[in-house]
Amino acid sequence: MQTYRELFRTPEFTPLFVASCGHVASTTLNGLALATLVYARTDSPLLAALSMFGPSFAELIGATMLLSVADRVRPRAALTLIALAGGVAGLVLAMPGMPLWAMFAVILALGLVTSVGGGVRYGLLNEIVPQSGYVLGRSVLNISVGAMQIAGFALGGVLLAVVSPRTTLAISAALAFGAALVLRFGLGSRPPRAASRPSVAVTWRVNRHLLSTPARRAVYLSMWVPNGLVVGCEALFVPYAPHAAAALFVAAALGMLLGDLAAGRFLPPDTRWRFVTPLRFLLALPYLLFALPLGTPVAAGAVAVASIGFASTLLLQERLIALIGEDVRGQALGLHASGMKAMQAIGATLAGLIAQYLPAGVTMTVMAVASLAVTAALTPGLRLSDGQPSKLELGRL
């Protein structure tokens, strides 16, 4: 499978794509509105960053306790319920007079509920498309993330200029409910991929298996840590440029869109691996410029170029799939998604803490240097080879 026409002719891919668009638009509006609301109330870069990325901490808990659910539930029902939870959370957060501690409690609860969503979604994608079409399908979903973030941040910037953040939160809830309807009526009913019951013990056992070899660990860490440190830079867009943050977020989404488009559609399969390391370094290099005073156009250009580097994660996912067995792919991809979001939250928190003492631009440069150092340290591990797990090995999981 090499063309978009073939991909969208595949049954069930279109509703999954449409629902993904609605989900991303909803979470984008939600995050921007929350960060704006919290920063206006507290004047704290740390709390503003946590309001946008806080759910990822709960996803880390979910990754260690709940991920076995991803292969052991009916995908349509699970994804529909997760979308409904997002809509309800948006409405609750839009309620006036809610104290900060209650807002963060809702944010963390939503993160716990959605912690299995990535595994269910990308495991389902692996069933919908043939193996040769996974990178193309995943790149299209990533492109939808970039496009909807561009639309979401642009719409969010307009909405926040004319209506309150709470009204924007209510609109994000409506988008989440729309995604739930598309999932419920657009996807077919599929059985779970694994027959055993989900449990904390199974989650731990499979996670240990997935991280048991140096080759797989190198892939996971390369998808998690440099990415998370760079997202720490993005978490400071609001305090760095309070009146132009939406433009920086749009630039980041545009760069990510372009990177995923190039990686999924135009890079030949036999040459993709050569681009992994250059893209990983590109992810952080442009943020070194933020140590200097930058105008908004230059800052947005640097952000867009850097975000092209996120395409390295797409190529690393292809490598990960080649290193794991079919029975645990949902949990493996869910571990990637939850770990990535957790590291993004850690990166955002670290950036927020440093920005309490240093200017936002200088902090962004510090985070970029850390990302480059980690990228360099992990590069040798990506050259390691690893074999597929045996059926006996999978049977023990």
C-alpha cells in the first residue's frame, strides 16, 4: 500500500481518521484554553505548562497499570467511551468558579482514562491496514494531528480573542462528543486481540518483555526522551510570547505535518532508516536560537523547522513493529504513546521549573541542549539488531 487513494478505500480507515481529527481538535482547544485560563489566574509558567500537559502524568500511571487493556477490549467500544470521557471533562472544566485543585483533578482523571487510547487506536490501525500500509496510515493520522492542531490553535486564538476560555472549553467538549458518534457508527465491532483478562500483573509482564532487550529499549528511549525535552520548549510558548503563542503553536503543528507527509509518503521504504538520526537532531537544533531575541516571524520559522524532526518518531515506530510480535502490538504502541506523553509532561514541568528562574527563551535553549545530548547518547543503541519473539515467548504473556 503506497497511495492515499488505496488507504482511504480501506474499510474503516476513514471513520478512524475523521474521529482522530475531532479528537485532536478537541484536545488542542482544551489545552490552549486551559493554559490561557490558568496563566491568567496564577501568572505561573509552571502551572500553565502543567494545565496543558498534566494529563500525561496520569497516562504514565496508566502505562504501568492499565495498558494490557489495549489488546483485551473491543476497540470500537473503548474508543467511543474514551471520546465521551473527553467531552464530559471539557464540560466540567468549563463550569465557572471551579478551584484550581479541582481543575487539575479533572485533568489528571482524564489522562488516566485516555492512557489506553493510543494502544487501542494504533492497534486497531494495525488491523485495518495491511502491514505494508502501517507507516502510510500512521503518517496520515499524524498529518491529521498537525492539520487539526493548526486549525485548533488558529481557531483557539480567534475564540480566545472574542469569547472566554470557558466557552472555548465547551466547544472542545462538543468536538469530543462528535468524535464519539463517528467512532460508534463508523467502526465495525471487532473482538479483542488477546483472549486473557487484563490486569496490572499482565501489564507489568508485557512491559518488562517489551523493554527486555537493548534494541527495543533504545527505540523506546529515542522516541520518548529527546521528544519530551523539546515539548518542554513548546510548553513555554505562552509565557515566551503571550500575545503570539497561537502563531508559534500553529508553526509547530505545520512543521510536524510537513515532516510526517514527507516521511510517510515520499521517503522510499528502503531509505527511511537513513533519515532517523538527522531528523532526531533537527528536532532540537533550531531552539538554540531562542537564546537570542527573536521576532515572532523568525521564532515561528525556527519552530516550524524544528517540528519537522518529529517525523523521526514515525520512522522509529516502524522499527519497533519489526522488533515485536503481533499479540502485543497494541500494548507496545500504547507504551510508546503513554511513555511519549509522560516524557512530554516531564519536559514541560522541567521547563516550567527552570523558567521560574530564567527567561523563557533561555530556558528553551537549555532544553534543546539537553535534547541534543540525549539524542547523541542514544544513537549507538539504534544500530543494535534484535530478533522477533517466539510464539512460546508470546504465549507466556
